[in-house]
Amino acid sequence: MNGSDILQQSNLPYPYRRGKVRDVYDLGDRLLIVSSDRISAFDWILPTPIPDKGRILTRLSAFWFKRVGIEHHLLSTELPPELADLDEAAALAGRVMITKKAEVIPFECVVRGYLEGSGWRDYQTTQSICGINLPAGLRQCEQLPNPIFTPATKADQGHDENVNFERMQRELGAAIAEELRSLSLHVYEQGAAFAKERGILIADTKFEFGWHDGKIILIDEVLTPDSSRFWPVTGYEPGHAQPSFDKQFVREYLMSTDWDRNSPPPELPPEVVEQTRAKYVEAYERLTGERF
């Protein structure tokens, strides 16, 4: 690996906003979204980047956007000609999406096919998730009878808050909430079936949507290891946590340290960085059938 394999932060001469992973630039009639190699966990951006992570997320999102069968924001993954001469051009290659401008709908559209994470914690307490009652006796990581839609409010700071569908209906209107649920379940079910054939279970995922020209379109990223839990089909066994192809590996490392989650997080050791990169690469290669 060399320096161009890592991009911690981009700095382009356009108005921008910086998220945990992506730098979003306003080009006037379009957006330029740069996927950096930053990685976040427990609502902190970690000081150690994962080489090539931004390229993997960009390529995998582009792969899925072509297959989701609904309207989305992606226009191109090519660097605009006006940026080709920038010093950062080499580092940006493979990390950019040119997209339509959309007004973001302020809900995370979460779909769960298996019982893990905050859903598992809620189920243990209430036997329900976001107001959806579930059968008794389900085990950690067990497949649900049917995928469920469990929205969350989008938080600028701190945790997103899981909410029930009725809250989404009240804030957005019943028809819009129903459309978001239907689109989310459609994309998840199509993606999960495709991924399972390639040896990956998509346990859960989150989508973002926005308004463009009076229509709801899919935005941000889609079915990546940053926005989803990916588990190998081989060896899947409910009743305990599963090995993963996503950043759960980093979360587990951090939980093994004495970091208190209230102060700046520690650097990741080289072996954790290398193994995390390898997991992202393997997920990409399994799903797309292409070498990274």
C-alpha cells in the first residue's frame, strides 16, 4: 500500500459539509460525494483510517445502485474534468460519486432480517422492536419470520433514536411513511436474496432517502459493510454473535480495550486495520464477483 491508498480527509474548493465518513461538496446543480477512509464506532470518528475503505464503499454502492430497481441519486463515479488537475486527484480516484441534489428525509430507514444489535437488546426487554411485537423465544441473531421496518430519527450528534412507525407517519404523513417502508423492504429483500447466493447474509441495513423533483429517491450509500451487518452463510448459527464482514470487528476490538467511550478513542493497531480492510475487500469481492 502507498499514500494514495489512504484518504483521511479531502479539501476541495467548494462549499462542503463533512460527515463521519463522507465529505459532501456542492457543485451547484449536483453534489460531489467523497468517501474517505475514516471509520466510526460508538459515535466517534476513530483516529486510524482503513486503507481503501472509501473506494470499496463507493464501488459497492455503485454496484447496488444499478440493481435496486428504484430511482436513486447516483449519476457518475468519474472525477469531473475540472478536478483532474488537482493535487488530490490521485487520492480521489475511485472514491467519488456525482449525484443529484436531494432534500434529505430526516429518518434512517432501517430493515432488520435477523435479531441483533439494538433490536436484540430491545427484544430481550420488551419482546418487540420499535413497537413491532415478535414471537417469544427468539435467539440472538435468529432470522425473523419476515423482515421488519424499524425507522430511526437522524441525529446530528450522538445516537440515532429508534422510533415506531406511527411516529414516522405523524411527522411525514401516512402515505410518505408507507412509501418509505415499501421501498426499504423492497431493496433489502432483493439485496438479501442476491447476497445469500454469494455466501453473505445481510442481517440488517439502513437506507436514506431524499426528495428530488417531487419524487422520493434512494441516496447516500446502499448495502455496504458500513451501513449493514454482513455475516457469512457458512457457519451461521443463531444463539450467539456471528463473525462479520463489517465494522463490528472494530467495535469488538474497542470493547476489549479499557477505552471508556467518553474520551477520544485510541489508535487501532496495525493488525486490526489490516484485518478490517481484508473483511471489507472480501465482502466486495464475494458480492460483485470482481477482484478489488
